Amino acid sequence: MTQDICERRAPNPILFYVIINSDTITLFSKTIKEITSMTAIVDPEKCIGCAACCDCCPVTAIEMNAENKAIVNADTCIDCEACVSECPVDAITMSEK
């Protein structure tokens, strides 16, 4: 993975090492969840169903629902903000868990 992709996918510097070393995601995911207090929230009114957020999420915390809108699993989200950066319509924000 190039540095550009890593920076885009992991704007949170605490998670940079974990994202570039994908084998460590499982190992550190519990620890990361314990230290993160934020989660991504999708505004269904703004979501256009492009799934860009699903494609960029390093821990697959985002899925598309039956209405073709993104939904975030707060228990899986590691607060990396990759989806916020990737969303073309700014439908995703961060909120306290």
C-alpha cells in the first residue's frame, strides 16, 4: 500500500501503523476499540448509495442496507475517519459512541 493510500485511509495517526500492516488489524482491533470514543454516523438523507465508504473501511464496519444506504456498525468502527474523507457527498460525520 502506498503512503498516499495509507494517509487517505488513516487520517488518525494513532491508527496509521495498524492500517499499513493489515495483518495486525485483528490483533489490535480490541485495543483500538477500547481507546476510541468516536464512531462514524451516516446521514441517510445525504447518502447516495455509492458504497465508497464500504470500500475504504479497513475493518469492514460499513454495510449497505436494503434501501441502498450505508450503515455503520459502531462496535466495529475504529474511528479512523477514512469513510469521512472518502464520502463524495459529505454524508458521514463522527460522533461520540
